[in-house]
Amino acid sequence: MNALVTGGTGFIGSHLVEELIRRGYNVSCLIRNTSMQSWLEGFPVTLIEGDCRAIDSLKDCIGDFDYIFHLAGLTKASSPAEFYCTNARGTSSFIDMVAKNNKKIKRFVNLSTLAATGPCRNGVPQDASSEPEPVSDYGKSKLEGEQCVLRYKDDIPVTIIRPPAVYGPRDKDMFVVFKMIQHGVFPHWGESYYSMIYVEDLARAIADVVNTDKTIGKTYYLSDCNIYSNCDIANAIAEELDCHYLKVKVPKFLMHPIASISEKISKHSIINSDKIRELNFTHWVCNSDEAVKDFDFDPKVCLKEGIKWTANWYKIHKWL
């Protein structure tokens, strides 16, 4: 079984590469020449240099792969145009080349995000029947990417995955929250509720989704099947780090100015204007029943365990 993974050098992608190798796949990764490759070191992976945003670079790298897992994308950008260039047009270029150059592909899996659907306006978890209403440029660009993939659903067996917040070893975004709580501070702008999934559970599910034809042409939400408040998350981190924190109330009218300052310090900060648009909504939750029914999705890791293993990894690698 030959598999191609885009975004394989990243947080989620590197975990998927490991999972596929454990299952006996021959794995290749499409990487840019600027990609950090440290998470792939020591694994039997073939590296193919190319860029989903540059059509000419893709002509000779699609090959005869049985399975293609498209995880490449931007979660943070210095401008809206960057999101659409990579998440929408990049996906469009990539799926176009796959359709033209790989006639025997068994499955094309596109990793999207809950942000492509948007928050729950009435508190009811998002599911397959939900009408997408993304509120951020990130979410809108990922939805456009999905639509590019679905254009080929009659020609290519495709599946779309929309995970909520993903955390675990190697995650730099959750690390910011760990550091704030370690330093005794947790910004709070009111109660919010989230679905979450531990990265290894997500990697297993992405690999599982190609094992049945029931998943062809469908879109799935994958979470650990629980809902957590922002305080639940903060408390789990504080308990694992054995520390106390002060809940600092942040008025919503100050959130955008804070984001603007953060963006001036770092163009790819987790605290940015696009993320603030998402944080203005209180319910980012989803329902995974369809995945349980179609391919026996069975997440193993709850928040407490996942936070523990994530903290241990941060400590071992001297991030904390």
C-alpha cells in the first residue's frame, strides 16, 4: 500500500505518518524545501519536494499512490490572502493534478476543520446535517478547499475530516496555553465550550477512514465525544503541572487591540485577529456519531490523560 501525505512534517501530519508506517504502508511525504523535517527523522519515509501552491511542481510527484492524505494547510497567516492561497487554491491545484495523473487512486482524504462549519449558534453540536457558516478567514478558506475536493467526488473516492481543537505532543498552539498557566495566568472572556481530540486518536481515525467504502463521499467530525469548558481545560493543565492560576478577565472589546499588538510582535501568533473572530463565539462543539456508525470510530484518550501525556512530552523535550 503506497500512501502520499501532504503536511507530513507538521503536528498532525507527522503523527499520521507514524500511524501509517505502523500499519505497513509505504509512505511518501510531499514537502517544501523550507519544511522542518525533524519529526520524520528515523522513519522510513520517501521525501518528495514540491508545493501544493505551485502546479508545475506537482506534475511528476503524484505517482501511483493508492491513498493520498492531504493535510497541508495554514492555520495561522499574516493576511487573509495567505489562507486562501494555501487552503483553497493550493488544495484546488493539488486535487486537479491528482485527478489528471492518478486514475487508480483508492482514496483521497482531505483534512479540514470544525472552523469550516463554524460555531454552534444554538449550542447543538455540529453534525453532517449542519449548514456551514464559518466566521474566520481560516474557516472560510478551508471550506473552499473542501468544495474544491468535492468537485471530483464522482471521479475520485474522497473523504473529508473536520476535527475540532487538536492537541498532543509537538503542538505549539496548546503549548502557549500550558506556558500561561504555568506562569499563573489564564485569560478569560466568559464561559466557552469545546470539543477536542488527542492527536494520536485523530491519526488513527484518519487511517481507519479508508478501510471501508461507507466513508466515500462523506464528511466526518472527529472528537473524543466529550464537551469541555475553557475552565475544564485550564484546570486539567493546572492539575497536571501542579500549579495555580489566576483567571484574568479580558473584556471582549479589548480582544482585537490585544490581537493587533500580538500580530506586530509575531506574524504567526496564535493570538491574532482571525482567531479572535472565532473566540467571540461560545460553542465550538461537534457530534461524532456518524463516524462511530460508519467506521467504528473509537477515541481512546480523554482530556485528563491527553493533557498528562502532552505535558510529559513538553517536559521531556524541555519546552516546559
